Amino acid sequence: MPLEYPNPELRTSRVVLRKWSFDDLACVAEASTDPDIPRGTTVPTEYTDDAGRDWIERQWTRQTTGQGLSLAVAQPDGGKAVGLVYLGLRSPVGHCEIGYWLVPSARGRGLGIEAVRVSSRWVLGESAVYRLYAHVVPDNRASLALLEACGFTREGVLRSFLRYPDADLDVVSYSLLSSDL
């Protein structure tokens, strides 16, 4: 069963999670300048407005094809997008992968923790998803701390889980179960 966009939008006093729009091109442009975001995602490495619009359209298709939801992490005052939370539906049914990033200018203020916390509680509480998991490279200390702050449990290391042309990378596996809430 596909996930529907949350209605009303997911919100805290500091973040709103909403559908991407073409007004969010500046966020995609900034994300493309980060050395790690394009490497681990589909954000374009060479930003153009056309590439940014194509990327946003792909985010919309995640929901329409039943792959999951791609949500813009935005500021509540004016709605400027500063990041992404992706909820990817996986087999077996009831499993969902969470991915996230913030543009460099939005980091270090706890916005990622709020976005992951509210989206994970929503998907585990309002859908058929009962197991949410994340994979993080071991040297991404900020991401590891974010997951732990959101109540995820470290499960172990998956060796050579990510394959890139220049390296095979281990990942640390984390999960959050509906029964953990």
C-alpha cells in the first residue's frame, strides 16, 4: 500500500515536512555543492535548473509509483526547504528505510533530529510500517548521533554494503520499531 502525503503536513515549531515544489530549487542547488549528498543520493552533482526540476519531479514519482515518500524539510516561516526525509517502502511489507540530509547552511541546529523524529513517529504510527531502518557510514558521526537521539537502536555493521567506483563502504545499521514508541 503506497504512503500518502501527510495531511495536515508534519510540523514542529522549527520544521515542516511537505511535498517538494519547484520553489525548492535553491535547496537542490545547495545540496549539489556538498561532497557527500550527491554521492549517496540522486541529487545532481552538476546543478542546473533543468537538473533540479528533474530531481524534484523524481521525488514526486516516489509516491505515485508506491516506492515511498520524499518530503522536503522546510522552515515554518516562509517554507524555505533546507533538506530531505525519504521514507522508502521495502520488502517485506511493513519495512521502510529512512534517509535524510540537510544542506550545509542548515546543519548544527537540531533540525535533522526534529525532522527524523516527527517523520518516523508518523510513519510508524499512521501506516502499515512497523519497522523503520537506516544505514549510515561509520565516520558520519552526526548522522549516527541523530539516529540515537531519535530512539533508533544500533543493530550492527554491514560490511562493504555500499559499492562506489572508488570504494566499498561499510554501514552501521539502525532500526526503530513501532513497538519502541
